[in-house]
Amino acid sequence: MLYLIRYSEIFLKSEQVRRRWINKLIRNIRRIVGDCKFRLERGRIWLITDRNVDDKLKKVFGIVSFSPCEHCKLDELEDFVLKFCKGKLESVRTFAVRVKRVGEHDFTSQDVERRLGALILKNFPHLKVDLENPEKTIYVEIRNEDCYVFDEIIKGVGGIPLGVEGKLVSLFSGGIDSPVATWLMMKRGCEVVPIYFDIRPFTSERAIERVEKVAKVLKEYDPDFDVIVKEHGNFLMKVKDILKEKRLESYTCIFCKRRMLKVAEEVAKDVGAKGIVTGDSLGQVASQTLDNLLVISQACSIPIYRPLIGFDKIEIEEIARKIGTFEYSTIPADCLAVPKRPTTKADLEKVLKIEEEFE
Ligand SMILES: Nc1ncnc2c1ncn2[C@@H]1O[C@H](COP(=O)(O)OP(=O)(O)OP(=O)(O)O)[C@@H](O)[C@H]1O
């Protein structure tokens, strides 16, 4: 099969950056699609494969849209288009022909549209032309002496090629939010290393099942998406004891999140990542207030990226459904360490003092 692949944003870049991004995009397509061949032309990538890879191409960041297409030479275009239309136009009532052209020719794109339109009308007399809202559009791209014919423009995931912006780590719980946050940063060109903090016995075995299933979905977008698991239950157990003694149980989530960030910063150093992604959304749960986020954020010295900070829950769920994580993210896996009344106004000085003792 032959695919015409369209990408965006890349053409806004300088020649050097463009070359790097296209190379990355091609490498990423190969990693996801498997064995295939490429041909490059300005603004276009042609992919040649022996099978249908529609579902795989929908998982490649940087692809805006793609079309399975068929190739012919310019001098055989008319016969070829008629053959192409067989089986496609019988059940519709209106159609249009859209032609794009690159190269030196003694005709315009509109000339070809009119000629092919008339030919189709002659061969399918039940049809009417509708340029505004056709039931079927036949597309032709003429590139010098080569023509590409297709009738589908399939939407890609968009974004920019994974990896062109470097690496991040993410606090990846497997819940609804952090996988969406992680996916959004992947979409903007970041390779993301997910870290899951295993909080057993404060959660069930299902939490592990949940994170594994959700990670498997994101692995379809990046075959190297492998979760690093960090033991966190012992820390939580100790911190809960200390906080109970000090009657500061309401601070549990603050200490928990600060510790996660500190560990994530160490992992980031090890893997060469330049920041940490989290799924925080302002005001969503009691711990996600501006006061708390201020105190939590000061646990590490590298940037924290919170792409969902201004999103509503409904908007986040919509993305989770679209990318395929929602079904698994909703596997119940509550954290039993969360206090009855978590603080909404954490005090940094208090936190630092207790952390010092704790160390
Ligand atoms: N067990 C965990 N492992 C890794 N990261 C975690 C874990 N628990 C929480 N986080 C990180 O902390 C953020 C805030 O967590 P919190 O539990 O307050 O919110 P949440 O709405 O339940 O988030 P999520 O839906 O991502 O689980 C999460 O989005 C995630 O980035």
C-alpha cells in the first residue's frame, strides 16, 4: 500500500531543524509501523508498505493527516481515475474532484478538475457535482509526471515528532489525569519516562494492574514507553506515623508528593530528562490548591510541567477517551493514606522542619 503523509509545523522551521524533525518523524513511523519504505518530497512523505497501517499511523505524533492512495503516470490519469472510482461512486449522489499540482504543466489544476469531473459524470450518469458539500471527493495530486489518487483524508494525531524536544520524566499514577498529561507532553515532542510510585499497602493490587494497562496504551504511541516502579509504601507508612504524632495528618499528601518529586528528580538526572510532568489540575482535589502546589513544587529544582492545570475534569476525560486510556484509568485504585481533611494551605516552613527531622 501507498500512503501520502502530511505533517504540519515542520515547514515553519529552518532548513536544518526541518531536516532533523523529518528524520525523527520517519524514525518514529518506522518504530510504530514496522518494516516499510519512504520517499520524501517537499511537504510530503510517501510511505510504502505491504499492509494496511491506518491504525498505526494514527498513533504517530507529528502526522496531521494521511491518505491511502494509488499511483499512476500523468498520461494514464483519466483511465486510472475511472478505474479508481469503480465501487466508490455507485452508492452516492454527489461528488467533487479536487486537484493539486506541483511542477511545470501546460494546464491548471482547475482544467484537470473539470476534465475529470466531466468524465466521471459521463460514466456515472446518476451523479451530480456538488463543490460545497459532496458525498464523495476524489482527490488527485499531480507531481510532475506522477499522479496520486485517493478518496480519504484520515486525521492524524497532530503535534510534533516525539523526541525532538528532548526528555522528561512523569509522575505516572495510571489514574485519569497523569496519563493524559504525559500524552500531551509526548504530543509536543517530548520523550517521557513514566515513574509509578507503588504505595502498597495503601492501595490494592489493582493499582499495579491499572498502571500496566494504561502504560500499554501509551506504548502504542511510543514503543519505548516503559514504566519505572519506585517503592513508596514504606515512606508513606513512616511519614504517617510521624505526622500522627505531631497531629499533622492533614499534611500527608504534601509530604507524599514532595517525596515523589525528589525521587523523580534523581531519575531525571539518571536518564537525562529536563523536567517532571504531573497530572495536577488546579482545585480538582483538596491537595491541588495554589498554596499546596507552591509548597510541593519547591521539593525539586528542575521545572515541573502541569499541562492540565487549567483543564476541567470533563475536558481531561474527553482526551483520555480519545487516546484510549480512560477505560483502564477508571479501574478503582484509591489511596487509603489520604487523610479525612487534607490541608489546603500548606506551610513550607513547617514542612521543611519536619523533613529535616525525618531525614
Ligand atoms: N502513585 C503515584 N505514582 C506516580 N505519580 C503519582 C502517584 N499518585 C499521584 N501521582 C502524581 O501526582 C499527581 C496528583 O495526584 P493526585 O492523587 O492528587 O491527583 P489525581 O487527580 O488522582 O491524579 P491522577 O488522575 O493522575 O491519578 C498525579 O496527577 C500524578 O502526576
